[in-house]
Amino acid sequence: MGKTHRDSEDALSKKITVANYRQDPYYAQIVKAVDGLLREKGFVAPVELFIRMDLRSPESVENWRRGRIAYLERVIRCNLGKASRILRILRMHAHDLDLKPSLTVYKRWTKGSRPLLRFSKTADHNIEEAYARHFVSPRKGFLGAGVKDVLVDSTGLTRRGTSCAPQIISSARN
């Protein structure tokens, strides 16, 4: 028997735990997005995950990066409870994949002064860290044999290396 709308609502009202997160209605969508990001970039950034899940547009993220939007949660296409739930499931799934967390510094894409960007209206430390935490594969050759890692810092400058060691990185502009 298939899941009903009520079953999905009941699942959303339950607290996400290590024991039940794989049964969450968003889990399959998160797994698919994470797989694609790891194959393409070698790491998962929550900002990119939300774009993959069609909960943010690349244009809105670019506007935030350029300082035209005060905080990123302002342009999310879901309620903040769903966003928080997705971030929590992502963290648990990344742990299961043995991805290494790496806090990333997001700075405005402007000339001159480059202040830190905010993800949330409240600037709560835990929320800000959840959005800024990337997950990097520690396995050499995760992207394929002979492929070098390409790391793009928050200025958009590309650095090439041969190590998958966790570093402070941020996602590339799309």
C-alpha cells in the first residue's frame, strides 16, 4: 500500500533521529542530490543541495553572494522547518558516507570590503554553521582515477591540488 498525504505529514511531525532519518519523505531526494554533487564536485555544500532540490534558484544565490539579499533564508522556497530538517538529514547521510565536515567561509563577491555573508535572519551560530558546513570525500580518487581536486574559494579563484584533505572551500559560481 502506498503512502498517503497524512503519512507524509505524520513523518514530518516526528523528530529526525539516527534511527528514523532514512524513512523521511525528503531522504531519497537528498540522497540523489548528494550523489550528483559528489560526482560533479567531490563535495556537498548545503547551498548547492538546496539548488539541486529546486528549493533555491542559482540566481537568488548569486544575488545573495553579491550582497543584494541580506540573508539566504529569505529566498528559500520552503518553510524554515523543512530547511532545518533537510540540513539535519544531510548531516546524518554525510556521516554514513564517511564524508568529512569542513566549515567554509562565505564572503561577499564584491570589490573592496568583503564582509561575511549571512544565511539566516537571526544569524544564530548553529544555523549559520549548518549552512556553512560542506562535506568532503576523504577517499583519494573519489572523483575517478587521475582526476585532481578543484577547489574554489569564496572569491571564485580556482586552486588545483591532488589531496582530498578537508580544507576551507566554497562552491563555485554557476
